[in-house]
Amino acid sequence: MYPTKAKGVAYIIFKEKKAAENIARKKKLCLAKKFGSIQLTVCPFTTEVFPSVHAVLDLSVFRSHCSLESLVRDLQKIPALVCSVLDHHGRIAVRGSFLAFETLKESLLLKTHSLLEENRSLVKESKKSSGQNSNKSLQRSSNYVGTLRSSVPKTVSSGETLVLDTDVFLYLKNKSPFYEHTLKKFHVRCQERMEGGISTIHIKNTHEGSRHNHAKRVKGFLEGVSVTLHSQLRKERLVLEGKESSEKRKIKLACEQLCLKYDRVLVNRSRTHIDIIGSSSDIYLFKNDVLKLAGLEPR
């Protein structure tokens, strides 16, 4: 259970989806007698919460054994997993739930096992044809296993790379003075690239000849702040698609009017929807006020 700033409102997260659906179906819920005769109003909030994990995968260890592009296409088929474009170093950024990452891990382990089995088959065939060739194949097999086990990506000497959830990055950049202040304080510059739900920030020192690795320090600071935001922020979506033009205008106007009042809420507009990002209590109040101003019934 997560208390909120809104009086009398709390959010409850269930491990089982079925349990949450059973509770939400009741609408009204009475607490046990030991808590007194208290009746709770229950309603589903959202399943649009931030993914729990993001990481950079170094797939270059597979380069000499399979097509990396084909491997990435296979990974993109995993439900709830978002993959960035493969870079020339053989790395991709991935984001998704813990369940998606479990599937990702199993998929990579199966791919590794499959390649090792193929390699063992080649070794056996080589043994039959030539003892000398067998020794060479065994050596290659041993090197291959070692390569697969050492999958730690090398640090790029020209700077530092940070991968963040796009919603977290946009909130950090637009709603927190920390981002710009830190860049100016340590004299670093950033190249930002957003690809769907994943943002890649490449941090470089402004003074190339400096002995101090300010880029690395800035990366550490930004990582710490982003982890905090990742645990605090929530997202709700106001769907515009399928609504009448007049209703869309009312919702957009209400969002504009409330932006000053809720200065800690980030509003991202698109043609089909409006995303509101902030603390759980802020976006709950913001959404309800938007619906009231637009003349719609709050959920």
C-alpha cells in the first residue's frame, strides 16, 4: 500500500492480476471488524506504470557466430520489451518489466546453448577427419565459451553513455533544475537521443585535455537522481482518439489551464493522447480536475 498526498486516497499494488480484478469488481469494500465499520471505495487506477528495468546489452560476443540484426529482431518479439537500434559496437538499450527481462535472459541463454551445441557438433566432426583439425576446433570452442562469458562492455574513452526511461528523462530535463545546473557546473555537454521509451544520453567533457573525468561524475549524479524519480513518478494517459472534436478541445484547454497550478506535473501532448507524469497523488488530482473542467465525469 502506498499513501498519497490526497486526503483519504492510497494506492494498492497486487502481485496477482486476478486478485486486483476481484477487489476492483466489488466497488465498495468493508474493512475487518477490528478496524471499525469503515467502508472503502475501490476503483482501478492504471496499468501504465513505469517499467522496472532498463539496461544496455553488449551483443558483440555473438558477432562471429550469428547475425546480430537477426538476434535483435528475435528479441524485439518479446512482449513488453522495448529495444533500441543496434549500434556499430554491437550494443542495444533495452527496457521492460522484470517478467520481460526474465524472458530476455532465457532467450539469450537458449541462444548461447544452441550455438555451443552447434560448436560441439563441429568439433566432433573435426575429430573424425583429422586430429590436427580437432585440436584447432577445440581451441576455437574454448575461446568461444570464454568470449561468451566475458560480456562486460568496454568504456568509451571519449565520454560516458547513460540510458534512461524516456518519461524519467523528460521529467528530469523539463521539471527539475538539477539537469541543466549539473551540466553547467561540471562543464560537460550532452548528446540526447530518444527512441520510443528509451533515451540515450552521451556525456562528454567540454575540455578534452582536462585531467578530471567530469563526464563520469555527471553520469553518476544523473543515475542517482533518475533512480529516485523512477520510484516516485507515475504516468496516466488521457485518450483523445475516438472522441468528438469539441471534447478533445475541452480536455486540451483544461490541461493548459491546470499546468500552472500543478507545476510539478509534466504534460506530454500527442495527436492521439496526453500523458501526465508526476507523483501518484499529483496526477490523480490533476486528471480529476481536467475531467471536471472539461465537463466529464471523473473516474
